[in-house]
Amino acid sequence: MPSFLVRVEAVNLDVTVFDTDDLSVVRGGGFAGLLAPQFVRDTLEQACLGRLIPVLDAASQSVAVLETDDSTVNAGWIERQLDAVASGRAVPEGTDARLARVLPHLCLVGAAVPYPNAPTGEQHAEAGRQAQARLRARQLQRLAIEPGPTAPGHRACAIDRMRPATDRVRKGDNAFHVSASVKARLELGREMRQQVYARLLPHRTAPLPTFAESLSELVKAAPPGLPSSLRGKIAVVALDGNGFGAAVGRAVKRGAAAGGAGALAEERTFSAELAERRALLLERLLDAFCADTRMTGPEGRLRFETLLWGGDEAVFVLPAWALRDALGVIARDFGAGWTVRGQALTHAVGALVCHHKMPIATARALASDTMELAKSAAKGVAKAATKARTANSKGQKEPVEQEPSDNAVSLQIVESIEPPASGLETYLADHYGTAASAAHTFLGLPALEAFLAAADRITDPEIGLPRSQLYGLITRTRGADAADLTKLRDEVLKRLRTEREAEDVDALARVLTDGALGPVTPDPRLPLLRLADLWNVLRPFAQAAA
């Protein structure tokens, strides 16, 4: 009985998901990336008259083992079947029309490799590596965007402003000439939203809210008291697991003691438990936002949307003023423990605050770069710890395992509508004096929680540090050393002691000096610069409170 490991993935997301600022279209593309790989993969069971054993369903990829009694089936035949369905040319009868219409406008790539009938754990892992390599090779052999109609005279799509407009859609009271790709994604995002969220949140009993339809809707009719610097600003938050692939590998290795079936079962269980844990985080975010009346816009829709969600990655958008609350939810959720198959899992989080008119593909890329900054810092610390343990274990027979990365969070803000011309690293080096990942990362949940608590104290309009004093410290210590900064800071605190209760000033002094505001190298002013940039994000409604 021939068996094959089959992998299907939605690729080139920048031109199939993030090619427009219309959230309803982006949402549809994200939903399609979640639904289509599994759908295309699952059609093999009927086509081959075989048995399909699902292994993994993530944000944009699906993996399964196909067992068939047909000895004529080979990897090439399977890939041709996948291509025919993925392109929309051979969609089985009874397929949901909305999903069928969007298939030709995605970049779906499939790959199949032989899979041993009774594999060891290492053979299972090797088949996974071969399928991944095969898929990447096939990805490079196809266009990144569907060619579309080429007849002259077509106007550009009113929404993606790139493809020819061949259809019309209505949004509210207005009609727009749009491309077939935009129409298909828009309809799927609108009409299958409930089904997709039901899949993401299988245990939710509370009704789902309706979600914002555009980035501008996230910031429309800002709540009273919001400072002008935050009006029009959104936050794009990207999360990615640290070493989840290695964790799966360890689970597979553990299951290999029972043979290939045990390894396969461990990977399937790992994937299912991870999806459950992800759902809990999304549930907590939605509950927090639905409970905040300010998060409901004038159209009655929630100022929030997920752009990607599944596997070990997620991207979502919300108003910049809601980021502080979102970070609190994330910190509490991570603090509750992420354990899957007995393994503690951690994340890298990147949050970018930017203007809502920045192209979403660019904003998402910058948020991803910010997340990679946090991931790099966590990896650096983990490698250093592993190296130290290795040095202390000379003479031991067992190799030292890689130290796991801790949770890590990086927060960045870009004031201009235009993105940094030379990329994030150059921007950080110019603005803060360093692009070192460790200088811009809160490593570990205690560090994030300490920073948020310190920021809450410092930005408090009643007992915190006056903002003018913060800017004064930054200005007067330009080019100064740590001793000069300490002297000027003590002078500020001395003046405050004549105006406030001693215990309040003592508490303020502690959070200004205990390192909670983040790294101080190479410039001791770095925590103050970061706090000044994020002040309104961390205390968005200080004016209203005052």
C-alpha cells in the first residue's frame, strides 16, 4: 500500500492577502488562506479512493498522510491533482461556491513525497523536510500573482488599484468596479465569517461581534479625550511561536517509540492542542474588547480584526489606543502557561503603532520585523545560556540541549504615514542610537509586566512624572553619561518632594531606577526615549481622566 506525505500551503500572501487596505478583502484573503489548503488537500481522499490522515492545519498550510491501494498513484500524479483543484479547474461537485470562486486568485502550492508504511520517528521527520523542500521548489516555478485579463480598456480595480476591474460590488450605499480577485475575497470574508470564527473558536458560546470593514473604521469617531497624536493611529500586532517546530520534533521523537503511527499521532495531537490554546487567547482578546464600549465604532462594529490566525502565528489590527489593554491580555494569557504535550511554549510579539493610511502590507511587514527583533533577542540569550551550560558540562556523555527562548515583546512606533525608507534597523539606529535587538526587547513576561506597571506609575497624571520633566531630562542629558542623568533625575525628584506625598515620590523613584523601563545600553537615556515615544499609547486617555 503506497503512502505519501502531502503538504499544501498558501504562499505569496503579500499579493493575495495584504495587497489592499480594505479590511474586508484582507479578511477574506486570510480566511481563504486558512480554509483552502485543507480543502485542496482533502479532495485527494475522493480522487485517490484512499485514506487521508490529517496531521497539521495551520494559518496557511495543511499536512496529511495519504494511504492508497492504487499502486499506480505516485507523487507526481498527486501534485497534478492538487494543482488542478488549487487552480479552480477541477473543483469537486458540491464545493461551497464562495470557496470555489476564490481558489484561482490564491497562490496555493502542493507537494507530495513518498512516506514509509512503518516509519521510524526520524523517517517521519525526514519526509516532512523533503515535502517542505519540494513545496518551496514548486513555489519558485510559478507566478506570484494570477495573470488576469489583458484586454485593453480595463479600468483599474477601485480597491486593489492593480488588477483590471471586471466586476462590481456594493459596499454600503456605493458600488465599486473591482477585480475578480477582490470580489471573490470580499464575498468570502463577508459570507463565511461566522463559519471561520466558529472553526477558530469551537467552544465560544457568546455571540460573535461584527468587525470593522476598513482600517479607517478602526480609528473613526475616536473616543473623547484621545490626544491628537493617536487620532488616526492603529496598532498591528504580530505573534510567532519560539521553536514550535523543534517542540513538534521532540513530540514526534517521543511518539516514535511506538513506531511511525506513534510519531504521527503525537504530531496530530500536538497540532490539535495548540489550536485549542490559540483559541483561548483569541477568546480572551474578544471578551476584553467586547466589554469595552469604546471599542465599538459608530457603525456598531468592533474596532478589531484578525488578519492571520492559526498554527504558531497570528496578526491582528486594532486602534493604537487599545494596544495597552491588548498587551495586558496577552501578558496574562502567556502568564497562565502555554503547555502543549508537556512542553512549555513561548512567543515573540511585535507591535507596530503607525498611521492607518500606511499600506497594510507595509505595516504588516514592519510589525513582522519588530517581532523578529524580539525573537532575535530571545534566541541570543538562549544561545548564550546553552553555551554556558555546555562549557560547564565537559566530560558528560549526554549532549546539552538548546536552552528554550523566553517570551519576548518589542514595541515600535512610526509617526509618519511613510514607512522608514531604509528599513526598521536603520530607523532604530538613527532614532535610538542602536538597532541591537536586545535594546528594544522586553525579555520574559516579568520584564513586560514590570514595564507596563512602571509606565502606569510614571504616566499617571496625579502621582507620575510630569511629561515636561521627562522631555527636560532627555534634552538636558543629550550626549551625557549615566552619572549626569542620575544627577538630573535626582534633582527632578527633589523638586517633586516639595509638592507631593513622600511615599508617592519614593514609588516613582523606584520605577525610574530599577530597570523596569528596559535596557540602558548603549545610551542611558534609551528607556526615557522609548517612554516618551510610547507615552500616549500607554496612557491614551490621560486628558479625559484629568
